[in-house]
Amino acid sequence: MIRNFDARSALLSVLILISGLAIWHFATHVPETGPVGVVLSAEQTDTLLGNNMAAEDIEFYASQGVAFPQLEQIAALNLSRETIEMAGGIRALGISVPDANSAPAPGSLFPSPAKIGVELWATITDPFYVAGTNDMGFGIQIGYSLLRVIIGYTLAAAVAIPLGFLIGMSPLAYKALDPYIQVLKPISPLAWMPIALFTIGDSELSSIFVIFICSLWPMLSNTAFGVASVRSDWVNVARTHELGTLRTALTVILPAAAPTIVTGMRISIGIAWLVIVAAEMLVGGTGIGYVVWNEWNGLRLDRMIVAILLIGVMGMLLDAAFARLQRAVSYVE
Amino acid sequence: MAKPFLSIERLTQQFPDGAGGTLTVFENASFGVEKGEFVCILGHSGCGKSTIMNILAGLAEPTSGVVKMDGMHVSGPSLDRGVVFQNYSLLPWLSALKNVTFGVSARHKGWSKAKVEEHARAYLAMVGLEGDVVHRKPSQLSGGMRQRVSIARAFANQPKLLLLDEPFGALDALTRGTIQDELIKVWSQTEQTVFMITHDIDEAILLADRILLMTNGPLARVAESVDITIPRPRNRTEIVEHPNYYAIRNHLVQFLGQRSKDLAGHGSDGQDQRPETVHIDKAAHAEADVDIEPEGAHLRAVND
Ligand SMILES: Nc1ncnc2c1ncn2[C@@H]1O[C@H](COP(=O)(O)OP(=O)(O)OP(=O)(O)O)[C@@H](O)[C@H]1O
Ligand SMILES: [Mg+2]
């Protein structure tokens, strides 16, 4: 039953993907609209032949969508087709040909799934090439972003979890610090960017700082909350066993609060990954967020979309890692 | 008279009543418990039983008064006082076995891992938990099993005093009976003193040497101390036939039904509030009056 259910949901996912790609494909599809040929009446053909125009030239230009009045003009030039084409074609000779007929229909500027597939394949097969400061493999760029996230996030965890522990274990500290946390938490991390750039200066450190600050609050408040709401019964168990503060913290409070703490960590990594893209767009230089901005400026929408796709996949992997951690520390009361 | 093993002296507990005043749960309560005794305390909900027990455990500070064990002041929890909490209080992220080794390794810091585990397993086996069950988390155990783990955890530490707060409250009659038997078995093999809260009169008579009766709160008092003059080993089907059984039971029912209310709500006027000893022994009278053939069982029934 369960396997059947999994199979059905997988099938449904694939169907959604296929129909999504199909809609995308048709929305961006450029039909092969060659020029629409013009059909001449026998009388018109005779007129042109009478003007010394070769029969195959008449047929050629008519099939290119050139109408009778213009054909008459061509005939009046009294030049062979080779000469006309060498001179740059009939347009170059000042004969106006209606665009709608002779030029292909304007296609969508948005890349088709096939085009993106090609670009994606190129990225996957060669993710780490370096062809210049602005032209590096997406693997390298995402590596830059990931490195910034990991540094900022680790620093935030190293501050938030011990601090949250202390705040959670002391009702006084909890109450005193809560207003600050509540005010600082909802500030958009990017709002810190100008302050960071002004005080730190270095753009690299500034984006790490922004990651640090945005990862800090969810971990801090979740740790404090988790620690503060550990059931007093469990703490009493530790007390009746004469456990010291440190052992109580490690053997009772930490495992009891772990699910809440890890939830905070998971929220933080999600926010950090959202924020690094925006921060790199602002700061520039390297990173997957910068790539999105750069490709947009170069109107390489296909590469931009591949980059966006990679952002999504990387975010999913990060979240999945924390989901796994969350399962490992969860317990049923 | 020598001081009892556990001595509760002029214990008073007040709480803010939530309306700006104070609620006096009990005042100047004084009583003692002898070493090796099994004492049950009966009283209506909210009279202050858990409050007394938390003070005995050292988990709560009384407003005034002292508790002494072996002549030492009780201040703060100790490994000498094991607690079986009303709601089991097992650590849900640890398996049954780990919950017990948690306690054992706290008690015996020098023991090797293997020794700790062996000791924990022995106590789990004593309460009937053996094999794969010990590796299950509390959430995967039945209520009765959890209760047994909790008892094993407390007993494995061999505390001098065991405090049990309505330990069988949530169990069905059958499981309850089994665990009661296990509790008595474990207690009789050791030298421990047990102080147990219960709402169940029959359970109290079956298990206790002595039953403390509390009046209703506020200003509750431990009004009576009823000796259970029924010999051990007791068997739940046989004790009802003992001449003292219904006399004691009627006395308890009558107290809880009527006198717990009548006696409630009186201040102590600064006096020690000591329970009155009640000794009901029909069997002793019967033997004194009518000379029945002196069968051993009956003679042993005379507790005094
Ligand atoms: N922390 C507290 N703050 C205020 N009042 C309290 C507190 N703890 C207990 N009380 C009050 O003290 C009284 C006794 O409570 P206690 O828990 O000791 O009752 P109990 O006899 O154990 O009842 P039950 O049989 O229902 O468990 C109750 O009226 C309760 O409202
Ligand atoms: Mg209670």
C-alpha cells in the first residue's frame, strides 16, 4: 500500500514535470515560419517574362514572398539574380519587401526548455571551468556561496546555541533579553548590509556578516525557548540524581531541547541560503547570486535560469540534511 | 523516645492564592516514619500530599519547618531519596534500559559501563522487564511498563527512602495488581523505607504498615495514623477475610467520607499538629476473648 502510494506520487510528480515542460515549451516555441510564397496569376507572370525576367528568378522571388509590384521593380532593374544577390539582395537595392511575409515570425526571447537543457548539460559536465573573473563554472560559483554560508552560519551557531542555552536556563536573562531578540529578529538581513559595508568595509566579510546575523536569531530564540520549556519533571529527575549543572545541561536539557534547537538551525540555514543570493547580487564579484545578476545583465537568460535551478537544488539539499538531523534528535513524549 | 528515621517537624507551606492573599496548604505538620516502614498517605485531591512529598524529596522548600532524615537536614534532592513521579518522568529520548542506567551511573560514578548495565538489567528483570523490551523508548511502552521502568530506576539506586507519588494512578486493575506485587517483593528484599501517595484505599491497606490520613485543604493536617494490623505476606484475595480488614477499611472510608471534611480548615494556633495513632485489632481481641486453636498465622496477626 505504502509502496503503491509512493509509486503513485512519483508518477504524479513526473506527470506534473512533463506537463510543466510542455507548457513552457509551447509558450516559448518559435514555429519554423519561412517566408510565405506569393502566387502569381498567369497574366502577371507573362508581364514579368515580357520584361525580360527569367522564369526561375520569378519563381524564386515569388517563393520568397516578394509581391507582384516589387517583382516588377526587380524586372525593371534588368539584372540577373546572381548580380542582385552579390549586391546584397533586393533589399539592399532599395526594394521594400513586406517583413511579415519574408522574415521569420519573432520568437519568444525566453529560452525554451531544450535550450536550458543544453546549458544545464554543459554545466553538469563541466562545472568547474575558469575562463575569466566573470566566466567561471557554476560549480565554483555555488562553492563560493556555500563557503560564505557555512562560515557565517557556523559562527552564528557557535554564538547562538551556547548563548541561547544560558538565556533559556536563566528566567531573568530570558525576560531581560527577549525584547531585544524580538526587535532584532524581524529586521531583514539585507538591512544590515549598509551597516556592515560601512563598518567592516570588505565586501566579502560583509556578506559573511549578513549571513551570520540572519542565522543568529532563529537559532538563538529557538534554543532559548527550547531550553526554557524543558519539562520541569525531567529537570527534577536530574536533580534527584544529584547531577551537576553541566551534566544536567548535557544529559537532560540538551537532548530534551534538541528538536527545538535543530528546528531553529533548519530555519536559519534556509534563511541563510535565501539571503546569500540577495547579498551577492548586491555585493557582486563571485557567488551564485552574482551569477544570476550577471547573466541577467548579459541577457543570457538560459544561463541565468540554470543558475536559479542550482540555487533551488542546493537549498533543497541543505534543508534535507537538517531534516535528517531533526529526525535523529526527535523523540516522542 | 528516639527520633524516627524520617522526621517531619512543624512543616508549613504557603502559596500565593492568586487573588493577592496567601493559601496555607498545611501548618505545623509533624510526623515521623520509621526505618524500613511502608507508609501510605491518603487524602482528597488538592489537600497537599504532593506538596509534602516534594518537600521530602528536597525538590521544594517549605515556607517553614524542617525535614530530617537520619538526623540530617533535608535541603535539596539527594540520591538517598529516590522518587517515582506521578507521571513516570522517564526521559523519552532514552530507551528503558538507558533510563535506568542514567540513574545507576549517577549513583555509582566509578562503575564500568558493563557493570552499570548489568545492575540496571537486574532491576528491570525484577519488575518483569527482560529481553528486547528494555531497548524500547518510553513512547513504545505501555503505561504499566513505563511505570515499572520508573520503579526500576528508583529501586536500582537503592535509596534509603523511596517516595512514590500515586505511582499506579493511571493503570488498569490487572497491571496495577502485578506491579503492586512487584513493589512489595522488591521492598521486602531490601531495607528501604517507602512513603507512598495513593487514592486507593484497598491498595493502601494491601501495601502499608501504616496509613496517614490527611484532612481536606486548605489548612489540611495529617490527622490520623492508622496501623495496618494485618500480617504479611498479604495476598489481595485473602486479606479481605482477615477480621481487621473491614474494620480498618470502614474506618478509612468513614474518615475520607466524613471526618476529612469536619476536621478541615482549623488553624494550628502555633501548636504541633501530630497525627493521632489509631490501632484497630479485632483479631487480638478475638484471641483474648475466645481461645481459638493457636494457629501460627493468627498469632502472627498480632502486630503489637
Ligand atoms: N506552586 C504552587 N503555587 C500555588 N499553589 C500551589 C502550588 N502547588 C500546589 N499548590 C496548591 O496546594 C494545594 C495542594 O496541592 P498538592 O499538589 O499538594 O495536592 P495533592 O494532595 O497532591 O492533590 P492530588 O491528589 O490531586 O494530586 C492545592 O490547593 C494547590 O492548588
Ligand atoms: Mg498530587
